[in-house]
Amino acid sequence: MPIESVAAAKRSRKYRQHGAMEYTQAPVDLDAVRQYRLGRLRQQMALADVAGLLLFDQINTRYATDATNMQVWCSHYETRCVFVAQDGPVVLFDYADLPHLAEGLPGVDDYRTIPGFYFFAASYHSESRAKLFAEQIYDLMQAHAGGNRRLAVDRLSFIGTDALRKKGLELVDGEAVSEHARAVKSQEELELMRASMAVCEAGCKSMEEALEPGITENALWAKLHETNIRMGGEWIETRLLSSGPRTNPWFRECSMREIERGDLVSFDTDLIGPYGYCSDMSRSWLCGEQPSDEQRRLYAAAYEQIETNIAALKPGLTFRDVSERCWKIPDEFLSNRYSVLIHGVGLADEYPSIKHWVDFDKKGYDGEVVPGMTLCVESFIGSDGGREGVKLEEQVIITETGVERMSTYPYQIDWL
């Protein structure tokens, strides 16, 4: 059996036992989380020598302020953003005049309505409205940036970037600022992530209990969604559940296919749970019957990859070190390998992305594994042309001394 943190397992059981009532009162001081996250952003802003940070990505606006407003819908349009001054206010530009959505949030100093310049809202007024928005950002930089005209922006259309540059602002990469900030979690954040994982695992249990011949992939996946929403979660980023011959190669999303007796069922949760934190784990199950020798062989290889790669992690190693230490995928499974070995997770999938050793020189980048990182260790095992594939994934915390597992849902140990 894999070694796991007893304390983490007890916490996970506690959250599952209390169910939805656990989330009527947060397990930690949310204001402490909010102030920590804003402090992390400003720390990274200082390292990048930027006086202002402009965030349109709704995950980043959540990280900066904890204010939410139709997050998925607002991800389609440049209709909501946050300006963070290095030495000055945090200004939330919202979709409409809804200041009650920011009440009680200590990190929001000023609330404004954005002059919407995306095409759906503005059509041929887009450029003039983008100019109005750029003037507001310029005024904030004038008032609080001293002589520094460097503004970090995470993502913005050319209409917006052109308008800001015409005001004399120097735009730099804000995604790097936010991703580096989000990479290291506080102890309070980790508690919120454990709460999210408890809901995720309750959803997995609902799916496993519902799995029987004849249920569709969509109906099975709906059990995870229902449990997440009922227990205080928010949404699920993907639809990665497949069965039988649809499991290999990976990345087919769930369908109306009826699951048959003897099928493998593989899934990846990508669940945004309570407090906006992501729980990203994968398991593979069997619908009825006993596993075939081939299913056992695939599962054993995926399990070995997960366990070997968790053991390869420790603070102080570089990403290159980790990649080199990880399980070497047999040639049979190499072409269908998962896209990354290990990736970060927080409010969503995030920095870092550690590539396979065979891909590292062409696709990888280096960095350091540090305490407070939360990482997902990935495996997909399926032969080129094979009928089925096994998807496993474990979420872990990098501690001062090693690794603590966040996901505790059982593996099919009896298959090994």
C-alpha cells in the first residue's frame, strides 16, 4: 500500500462526514487567505519590477480579490478585471454596477464598472470604449506608480493592449507574475484545498456506487457534478470520463455511450470545489466482472508510474532533476503517454508543468520544487492500437521534508 499522511486522511474523513454543513463556515480565516494571496502577487510584482498588474483571467481575479461574478461566463469576454498597484489600491472593474459582490472583501479598495469594449457589448464602439478604459488605468498608474510605467497584463485583446500602449505604458507578461504567485500555498490555503478534495472524493464515491452496465458515460459523470454542487463546490473544468474502447488514446470526453460489463472506466476530475480550489485526481475502475490479465497489466504499469514519480519528488530538486528521476515509460506505451509528468494545481491547473524526460529538452523548462507547492502526478497507460487505457493521477503537497498526499481515494490494489 502507498504511504500516505495519516493526518491528511483523518482530515479528509472529517470533511466527508460533515458534508455540506462543513462549508457554511470556512475551516480557516478566509481574510488571512485573501491577504496572503494579494501579498504573493505584490511580491512577484516587485521581482518583475512592475508598478501595476492588470488581471482579466477570472482565476487570477479570484486569486487577487476572492470576488466572483459569473466566472465561467466572464471568461468568454473582457468584461471584468482587477488592477493591483504595487504601492496603492486594488481596483475591481466589474461587469456591471454590483458593489454588493465585493462587500466584506478586505483586498478590494475601489469598485468600478468597466466600460465594456469587447465586440458583443460594444460592436463599432469597441475602440472608443477601450480608450476610456485605458485612460482609467493610466490615471491609476500616474497616481500610484511614480515614474514606473511598467504594467503587467495577463491576457488582453489587441484593442485593449493598443489603447494602453498609446497612453505610454510598457506592457509586460502578467501571467508569469500570477502563476509564480499562485504556485506556493499558505497553510490556510492547504486546508481549503483539503476541503475541496473531500468533496471531490465524495463525488467519486457517488460515481463508483452508480457504476453498472447500461449507465451512460454522461449519467455517470453527472454524479460528480451533482455531489460537487450540493456540497458547496463550483464547477468542473473538463468532461474527461470515457469507457471501454473510448479510453485509449486518452482525452475523449464523456458521451452517451452505454458502459458495458467488463469495460474499464477512466476519468479525470478537474473539479473546482468549495472556495474555488481545484481537486484534480484520476482513477480507473471496472464495470462488473473481474479484470482481465491485460487490464491488470495496464493498471499495474500506471500504478508503478504514479508511485515511482511521487517518490521522485522532494523539495530542492530542479524540474530537470525530477524528470530524470521519474519512471521511464516502456516503448509500448510511449506514443500514448500523458502530455506531462507532473503539474501544479491551486485554483486551477497551474505552474509548473514538468515534462517527460524524452520531451524535456524540446518542451520542458527548469525551476525548483519548493515547500508549499501542490502538484498533480499524472499517468496514462495505453498501448498504441490497444483497446483500453488506464488513467491515474494523485494530488500531493510538497512539505519541508518530502511529500504529503492530498487525494486518498483507494486504488484497485487487488488488481496488482
